[in-house]
Amino acid sequence: MLHLLLTDPVAWGSVLGILIIVIMCAYYAYMFIHNSGDETK
């Protein structure tokens, strides 16, 4: 199962797509928290 995941380009595309979405969500959450914190100072 793990070997198939590592050798299948379609699986790699799905993993990279999910990883990009998670990184973008974390980035926007960080920016939102950072900007909200600056306004209250």
C-alpha cells in the first residue's frame, strides 16, 4: 500500500494538492490572527 502510494503519480498529485490547501489555510489563519493582534495594540 505504501509502495503504491509512493510510486503512483496520481496519488502524489492528490497529496501535493491537499498539502497546498493546508498550507494556504494556515497562512491565511496566521495573517488574520497577526493583523487582528496588531489592531488591538
